[in-house]
Amino acid sequence: MKRSLLTFMTLAALSTSLYAYSQADRIKDMRTMAQALSDVQKGILYNNKKLVHEGVSHLKTASGNIQIAPKNAMDYSSVFAKDQAANIVKYADRLDKSMKEGQKHAALTEYTSVLNQCVSCHNKIRKWNR
Ligand code: HEC
């Protein structure tokens, strides 16, 4: 009896973490990513590798959350969102590596690639496309 209650609660907690991604959560992650990107830009300008690295790490954590997007509520599919998130992580890793190697121009190019992922998703949201 106790065990099945525990199983039920574990499953409930799991499904909550998988599906209850609200608009408020989304906005929070978006703001985290925007802040992370501005830290990255600052880090490149100030030659502060640690700041770049921290920004990249925040960016990657938050972008991992945005893959869950219900198609009925949004104007894009969750598959698209997943691809965007994967691209953000890929370019962010390259950016971090370039910065570590002192390649600031390369880091900036990758920074732009990340930003392009953000904007291409935002452009898919109809009300932002005007
Ligand atoms: C898969 C789609 C998707 C991707 C990728 C994406 N966004 Fe968003 N973004 C959204 C949606 C959806 C909203 C909310 C739009 C609304 O309902 O107003 C949003 C809103 C925002 C906002 C406004 C938050 C507010 O306070 O209202 C910011 C800032 C933002 N995104 C930054 C970013 C940054 C930075 C990236 C890239 C690192 C990014 N987004 C990538 C879908 C995306």
C-alpha cells in the first residue's frame, strides 16, 4: 500500500517535471538566456573567459528546458524547438572553446549563430513577425 503510494507520487512528480512547463517558466528561461548572452558579449569585450564560460553554461541549462512546447498553444512544433535548443548548445560549446583559445572573432561569430537561433524561433511566433 505504502509502496504504491510512493510510486504514484514519484510518477506524479516526474510527469509534472515533464509536462507542466508553463508560459511563466518559458519567460523565465528566455530571460535567463538573454542575460546569459549579454554576459557572454561582455566577457568577449572584457577578455573575461570566466564570464563567457558562465554565460555559456547558463545558456545551455535554460535552452535545455525550452524543448517542451505544445504545438496547440504555440506556433511551432516541439521538434523544431528541440532542434533550435540542440543548435544553441552546439554553437555555445564552440563559442566557449574559441574563447578559451583566445579566438575572439570566432567566438563572436558563434555568438551570432546562437542569436540567429533565438531570432528564427521568435520569427515563427506569428505576432512577432510583423
Ligand atoms: C523554440 C523557440 C524559441 C527559441 C529557440 C528561443 N525563444 Fe525566446 N521566446 C520564445 C517564446 C515562445 C517566447 C514568448 C513569446 C510570448 O508569448 O510573448 C519568447 C520570449 C523571449 C523573450 C521575452 C521574455 C519576456 O520577458 O517577455 C526573450 C528576452 C527571449 N525570448 C530571449 C531568447 C533568447 C536569448 C534565445 C536564444 C538563446 C531565445 N529566446 C530562443 C521562443 C523561443
